[in-house]
Amino acid sequence: MDSTERLHETTGAVAVEAHARDHAHPRYLLVWLWLALLTAAEVAVVWFTALPKSWVVVALLIMAVWKALLVALYFMHLRFEPLRVAVLASSPLPLAVLLVMTVLQEYR
Amino acid sequence: MEGHAMPYYGGRAPETGLAVYTQKVGMWVFLCSEVMFFTGLIGSYIILRFGASETWPQPGEILNIPITAINTFILICSSVTMVKAFAASEMGDKRGTRLFTLATAVIGATFLGVQIYEYSELLGHGFGPWSGLYGSTFFTMTGFHGFHVFIGVVCMTWATVKAFRGGYDNGNYQGLEVLGLYWHFVDLVWIILFTIVYLI
């Protein structure tokens, strides 16, 4: 690849990122409101419900993952990044699950 | 190479393979390693928790949920000001950039202050890292997270000074974006920790 091709590829990358940026300003305050409501809901589930413990745990985990996804997708802009960045960002997740599951099996 | 002028991006040339500038790629790789670091801590906690579920304290029995819920909200607010600082910088809003970077540093320091208050209350009641598995896992996880917030606050203070000196003006917002990724990651980890350590 000569320098001219490299230049075109580089400026193309700038254009791709600039294009992504055009869509990279979601309603941050709406995301913030969702995060606040979900945090309040988590506390309410623990304190004000008579649900079985297993249901409470499932509900809490769903809300925690929901909140984490809101932060990752909108505040960290993963939703607007090229697919390869999202793949890079999520690459440790299977390893993390594998680590916990493996040690859990060994523990039992 | 001779005879062809290459554009200068001030060290922020996009990585052509990912169509993203190199500092951002570097931060994402670092955050991947951080995911594994916190997975080790959280995974250990989960395993120990299930192994001793009969003797493990119930939510709110020792830890103060209302104060921590408010602190969680505080950290969420700091993520909003962080992303608003980046957005302001990207749009060339100098005043907004300065205001929101300052707000992020102050709110982050507030989170740390509340955590120090929580620690002092717990230690005052005799609950410390020596208080069995529960105490050691609690202080290890929240302590490491607090250390990450502390590093973030130091960086945000530096970023605030830089913003007031015009360091993020004229489209030079990449540093703020990379710092923001770190800050949001710390927020994300706390969201998981709050649920697993305080509520379950």
C-alpha cells in the first residue's frame, strides 16, 4: 500500500467516525432518568415487596444488566461505534462468564 | 513516502482497521483487562456468598442501603455530566465543557466523600476487613472500586484545569472522550457492585 492509498484509508476512517458522531448524541437526560428510576426500583424490590428471594434476585439482576447496558450503549457510545469496536468491547464477557462458571464448578 | 504529504492528527490518527483513533482503541483494550480484574473479585464474592448463604447477612442488616442508593444516584449523575462535557466539547461549547468537567470532578469527589463516611461508620461499629468473609470481600471490592474512582477524580481534576485553559477547544476533544470511557466504566462497575453486594 503506498502513501496515497494509506491517506485515503485514513481519511476514510475519519469520515466513518465523523458519520458515527452525527448520531452520537442521544437524549442523555432521558437515559439518566431511566437509570434513576431503575435504581429506585431496585431498592423498592428489596424493601417493599414480599416476593420470594429467588424472584427478587432475578429481578435485581435484570435491572442491573439493564442499567449497565444503558451506560455502555449510550454513555460509552457503543451503539454508535463501528461493529468491530463493539466486538472488541464485549470480547472479555465470554471469558468472564467462563471464569466464574469454571471456578464455581470447582468449588462445588 | 517521499513526496506525499501525510495529514497530521496530533498523535490521534484513526486506527484504519477499526476506523477509530488509537487512544480510544487503547482505552477499550485497557477496559477489557479491567473487566477481567473485576470479574475475579465479583466471581470470588459470588462463590463465597453461595458457599456461606446461611450465615451471610441479609441486605440492610449491616450495610446502609439508603445512603448507598443515594451515592449510586450521585455516580450516575457524574456520568451524565461527563457525557455532557464531551458533547459540549464536540460541539465547540467552551463554557459547557468547562462547567461539566468541573461538575464531574466535584460529583465524583462527593461520591468518594460519602464512601469514606460509610467506611468510617462501619469501622466505628466494629465492621472491618477482618470481619470474616463478608467484611473482607466487601472492603476489597468497594475499596478497589473506590480507588478507581479516586484515580478518575484526579484525572477529572486535571481535565478540568485543561478545559479552563482551552485544552479541549477547536475540536481537540479526544482526550475527554477517552477519559469519559474510563469514567463510565467505573460507573458501570458500581451498578453491578451495588446490586450484588448491597441488595442481594
